Amino acid sequence: KQEVTQIPAALSVPEGENLVLNCSFTDSAIYNLQWFRQDPGKGLTSLLLIQSSQREQTSGRLNASLDKSSGRSTLYIAASQPGDSATYLCAVDNAGKSTFGDGTTLTVKP
Amino acid sequence: GAVVSQHPSRVICKSGTSVKIECRSLDFQATTMFWYRQFPKQSLMLMATSNEGSKATYEQGVEKDKFLINHASLTLSTLTVTSAHPEDSSFYICSARDWSGREADTQYFGPGTRLTVL
């Protein structure tokens, strides 16, 4: 059974800092891994999707890496802004369904 | 990218009533759709896998008579919460798998439906 762990559970940083969110998973036979953002009371916003054959994906200030063999992914956020405050979820897709981590709640202070 | 819609986005109902939530893939055919549930301040948990034209497969601990799933077409799956009670209040999210090959084996998620049972 796939297990997904996200560290840290919560993170508070001053505006402008670069930061890294971590996601680890136990079963490396994955189709892909997605990073999502969720604002309070809202649905999921897909940020980055990394296919199993890829090592990283970039979108603007976001960069996600994937190391399948070690069961790890990181989401790097550059030059953080208060608007980045949200919960970030990683989801690992294998065997036809996704398993989500518990998320990292990020607060960026002005 | 592919789009998945859900309707309604928010519903409030009285205890004992049934509520139907629709999940549609708008620009692709989805032989497989998934239903997830999210309790406050928790992550998403898979409830069931819905396959077009066949019975849904429920995860352990999910009552299939309570959460009725129908996947009658390649673009529509419905989740009916029967005889809803306050403990069923939650955020329900569906996803659909696009097998068309544009991005192999990718799930696309709907925006979610917030159910509040009074």
C-alpha cells in the first residue's frame, strides 16, 4: 500500500525567502506525481505534474523534482510571496489511483 | 489541459435527504473516474473507483449503500449521498483519467463539492 509523507507539516517564512517542501512515498512504481495548492475552503489547483520518466518540471517560480528510486519529490518555491500562503499537497499516482500526503501549510509573512 | 467539472460546487441539505453530485470530463472520455473525500484540515482520501459501465470499487471502510456511484457514460459519473447526516458533511472531489495519450495515465481533478448537512 502506497504511503505518502510530507515534511514539514507547517512552515512559516518571511517574504522573499526561497523554500523547499518535501514529499516522500514508499512504492516507487508510480505513473506520475502531482503537486497541488489548496486555499482554505477551496478545491485543488494543480501546480506541477511530473511523469515517472521525468526528473523535474518548472513553472514560473516553482520547480518540482522527482527521484523515483529514492521515493522523493521536492517542490522549490523561489522568492516567496504572501500570496503563496496555502496548503501544498503532493499526490502520487500508481496502480490507477492517487494517494495524497497530508500537506504542508505554508505561511509567507509580509 | 483536460478539464473536469463538478456540480454543484456547494450544497446544503437537511439531515435524511439524498444529495447527488455530478462529475464530468469536458473534453475527453474517461473510462475511469475516482471519488475522494476531504474532512476539515485533513488530506484527501480515496472513496471509490468508478468504471464506465460496471460497478464501482469501494475502498475499505466506505459504505457502498451510503455512497452510490454511477458511471453511465464516458464523460459522467455521479455520487449520491443517501440519507445524509451531519457526519457526511465534507468536501468531495472527483478525478478522471485521460487515456487518450496526450499525457499518459494522468488524472485530472474537479474543483470539488462542499456538502453541508444540517
